[in-house]
Amino acid sequence: MKNLILCLLAAMLGLLPAKAEKEFVNLTPRPKNLLTYDGRCTLPTAFSVGVDAALGDSVMEEAQRFVDILNASMPGYSVSLVHQTDEAFLKIAQYTGVASNVGNEGYRLVMKEDGITLTSLTRKGFYYGLLSIRKMLPANVALGIPGAEGTEYFLPVATITDNARFAYRGFMLDVSRHFFSVEEIKKMLDIMAIYKMNVFHWHLTDDQGWRAEIKQYPKLTTVGATRSNSWNTDIYMVDNYWWTGEGAYTGKTYGPYFYTQDEMREVVAYAAERHIDVLPEVDMPGHFVAAMAAYPEYSCTPANPPSVWINGGISSNVLNVADPKAVEFAQNILGELCDIFPYPYIHIGGDECPTSQWESNALCQQKMKELGLSSYRALQTHFIKEMSDFVGTKGKRLFCWNESVTAGGADLQLMKETGATIMCWNPCQGGAAKAAELGLDAIITEYHSSTGGYYINRRQSNDYGEPSGAGYGDDTVEGCYNYVPVPDNVTAANAKHYIGVQGTFWTEHVSSDEYLEYLALPRLICVAEAGWSTQGRKNWNDFKTRLTRDTEMLDAGGYVYGRHWMDNYVHRVYKNPIADGAVVKFTNQSTDRPRCLADQNGTLNGQGDACTEWKLEAAEKDGEYYILSNESGKYLNASGTASGSTVTLGTKKTAWTFDETTMSGYVAICLAANKDVAVNNNVNNASHARLFAHGTSNGASFWKVDLVQEPDAVAQVPTATGHPVQKIYDLNGRPSRRNGQGLRIVDGTKVFVK
Ligand code: ACM
């Protein structure tokens, strides 16, 4: 009421805009039902959050966390919590509408100019409602980090009725192939939470490394957590460049890397505060080499112990499932993990398990006979059932990859008895259909299909800037977003078994935090929206608009992410671009010898001016500049002579080509951000230019570019002419990108191609 009076007063004094407008609602995942109205719900600088006295301590606890985050992130604001709603600006109360509208996790939010009401039926629902409020406020509030002093915090005037589409909204991280710190995992949990994802699937073990401390089996981490070769630990981002390290098979030891039980508990607790469950996975009986390197007596070849694997792919070395001691080993491991992870499920993998070793193992042959099995795959099912019975004694159920029901010879009746949840990747939809037929629940995590997929470690584009990795570059952000987890032809009876979606991240090629984030974001957010929003509410263009705004939050949170999916993406800062056609002036910055500037057609301009550095100055922008580029955007081109010449934003061009034969004595200065630079080959440059291009191999040009960024002025890594060079070097002479097939200059950096 007080607020209303203030507003009226302000309106009378002419302090309010003449016409209130609807505010943009920046809420991802898109809510089930949203109605917006003119005006703003501006948060008073001091206000209280009131939890209805009828609601218990658990809701108070949730509200307290929210209040603490608001106070921490909104300097100058004072938010208090009370256990009654009378005077509160934000009232929290029991939902009294039709229960199915909000379900188990949903909420209703009514945001008016003079206050907010949040109602729900569950603690989780209140949590998600409060999270939505944070998400709709300026970006720092979602992250819980302090915003700028004097920021005005307001919400749209709107009503939202919301609920999750799927109960399971997961993210899987493989920490075996490459290890990620607890700190990085927490960073990923933060982003999951902001987008209302609720299960962190922790792929803790694989052939290439065992990452979970198991007290009964110390060798799992003294032996199994180290491999003798760093293996593909080769892609990093440095100063906005992807660069390859020393490449695969360096001979350097990788590890020991693992999580102590205390650290695993720490992750569980951190996740729980964000209403995220942690699903641990111990992949068995295949993908189990690291364990058998530590305890070869449980392998099929004890006399010939395996080592922790340094290869990718599928090893034929698998657990001897016919040996009761090996079965007990597996059960004891699961037993310890069941005590650490409170989630009532545990994942035992089961994917990609060759049977060849069982086929030639006497114990396995004998067990086949005893059980009367006709297929060695059924021996695996038998093992799954043993694990299922065991975790059942701990009050848990299994998750298995889809091979458990799709591999030829699997005992489907026995699988049905396990009640396992089937994680479907390949064939994803076939696996889900099979699971549903058996009455088993299915999680959709399509590895790759013509219509998109959820394996979010795969290459998302084929442009020059994309670092190498798994896949073919066609696992695009849009494909991920538009993938339909429950196709129309799934019957209603089967559809109820499709209980979730998951973004899955394998790390064979990913060792750095930056690369993890770059590939996972924003595709993880696409999966989050699929997990929460109904199919009919999904809309790629609408999503892009919201997510483009969220780049402010991702930047503030220090996340690396792919931006190529955005329309008219403006590098560095999207808030303040130079308008199309704006005049940008080049001024001479140094006294070195003549240099040139190439225009969008590769034509050289500006020769004859004495400078090594050019500075872009937009009118009245004091040297700051912003360059639009993207498929549908505009690129810089240049005309006229260099000093004092002007450039206008020109039309799209896919690459700049410098032909060194016409560049004698000059250096090409590439001022455009995010532009692919290609260099003609077969050029002998020894005498002059510092742009090197050498030879061909299999039709591809290999070349080398030394980069110097101001104030650095020293060329790095000289190269003999006539030799194919397969790498590009960054400012410090470090090799960048794979095979030197191209170079992307990102983020508006002034980069000199010498
Ligand atoms: C898998 O990608 N092997 C589950």
C-alpha cells in the first residue's frame, strides 16, 4: 500500500515514465504459463519476506537462504524474514488452486507493482519459485554475487504458474578420462541450479581412471587413479585462443586424481542446497579397466594384469562376473558409495561391454552352464540382477545404460525384475521404447541423431574457431534445443515411462575447465529447458532471445560458453555496439614501417602508412570499439588509405584470404573479431612478410601464423620455409588449434597477423 501511494505521488510529480510498458521476462526454462502486464514490480530498498505461519520450518529455511542471497547480492538493500505475511512485500503461502497445476515441484507467482505472492505445495516448489524471482532480477542475483551500488531491482508485473515437465533433469560429467576439481563441479552445479536441473550424474570411474576413494580397496586410488600417459590432454583456452598442448601421448603421468569420501560428501551437500541429487556411477562390468589394474585378481586375465588404459574406445578387458569374489568386490564398492550418496539410485553403467573374455574363461563357461544361459550377454544381465539385489538391501535401485535392454541376448525378463531406470543413449529412442515396453523408466540422452542430441561434449560447429574433439561438428546448439525427447508416436502408456532428459558430457578430449564450459554451455541450458518446459512452450527464437540476455550472467559468473548461435552477436560487450554503417577511424599508433589492411575481399588497403598498430576509434568512444560479426551479421571492411581512413561495417564475408604474393613488405593487420583467416599456400615468404604459408598436404593448406598483440611486438617461433607447419602459435609461441587449419580471432582483440 505504501508503495502504491509512493507510486501515485511519483506519477503526480512526473517522475514515472508517461506510459508503463511490459517488462521482458527473462526466465529460462520457460514457464508453463506466463501472463505479463504493463508496469514494474520494483523492490523497495527495505522489505520483508513473510512466510505464512501455517508453513513449517523447512520453508522458513528455504526463504532464509533466499533472503541471505538477496542481501548479499543487492548492496544498499535490506531484506528481512518473518514468519507471518501481514506486512510482507513478498508473501509465501500454501497454494490453494488445482494441485495438478503446480504438482510436486511447481509454484505460482503473482507479481504486482505493490508486492509479490508465491504459493506452492512443496518445499521444492517454493525453492523453484524463489529461484525464478532471482532469475528475473538482474544477473548478479541469480549468481548470488554483489551487484553495483545503486542498481534498481525490479521484476515484471506478471503471473506465472509453473511446473516441471520431467522429474529427472540431469547433467552427467565424466571425471575419469579427465578429472575436474570439486570447485569446478560446484561451478557446474551452480549453473544447473539456476536452470532448475536436479540430478548430477557423476561418472566416477572408467577404463582411464578411478576417481572415488573406496576405503576397503585403497589400490583403486593408489593405482587406479593414475595413468601413465596424459592422453589427449591437449586443448586449452589461453587469452581467448584454443590451443593444443603437446598433443596426445606425451608420456607424462596423469594423476593420481580422485575425490576423497569427504569431498564426495561435500559435493552432495552443495548439490542438496540447490535441490540437486547426485547419482554416482561406477561403470561395470565393462569400462572397468582402472579397477582391474588395481585388483587384477578380479579380471578375466589375472596372470596378465591390465594397466589403467591410455586409449579411448572400448576395452575387451572386463570384470569376471562369474567369479563370486569379483562380484563381492563390485558389491563392496557399491556398498560404500551407497553410504555416501543419499539419492535412492546408483548407476552401474553396463554400456559397451564386450563378452569375448567371458567366452574364453572357464569360470564364465561353467556359470553359463549352471544358469542354463544361451548368451553371454545374459550373463551380464545376471550380474546386473545380482547388483540390483545387493543395492536393494541398501534401499536403492539401479540405473543402467540402454545396452542392458537393447543388446542382443540380454535377459529382458530379468531386467524387468530389477526395476532399473534405463539411461538411453544409443539407440536412444529404441532403448526408451524397449524400456517402456518392459515397464521400466527411461532417461533420454540421445548421443547423436539427424535431429539433434544431448551429448553436449561433441563438436557444436565446424567453423574455424571450433576446437577439436568428439563428433563431426553437427551437434549444434539449435539441434540440441530442438531435439524432441518424446516423439509424437510414443503412446501415452509408454510416455509416462519417459521420466527425464540429460545432458551427457564425456571428457576424452576435454581436460580444461574452459573447454568443459565452452562445450556444455549453452547446450546444457537447452536440455534444462527440455526438462522443465512442455514441448509446446519450447521455441528456439524465444530461447535465443532469453539466453542472449543471460550472457551477462554467464560473463559475471566467469563461465566460458559458445556464442556462435546468437544472432548478431557482438563481441566482448553486446550492450554498446557501433551501429551499422557507423564511421570508424583508423589512427596511426606507431612509427614502424608500412603496413597494410585488407578489406573484406582480401584487397589490400592502406599501404604506405607508417605504423605497426592501428587503433579503431568510434566517434566519441575513446578507442573502445565493438565489432559485429556472425553468419547473419556484418563484418568490417576498409577503404581508402590507412591513416585517418574510415571503415564502415560491410556485408558478410566468411573468410579473409591474404595472398602473400601481393603482400611483399607488408603485414596484414586483421582488425575484425571472430573472423576466419585463411592464407594462400605455396608462397615463399622468406625475404619479407611475417605471414608464413607453406606447402600442401592432401589438398589442405598448412600454415603458420605468429601473433603479436599490443604491446607485445616480438614475433615468435620462426619457421623454416618449405615445410608444412600444422599449428598456429599464439602470442607466447604456444601452438594453438588443431592442425593449423584456420585461426579465429575472438573477442574484439586487436590481433596482428605477422
Ligand atoms: C556411452 O556413451 N558409452 C554410454
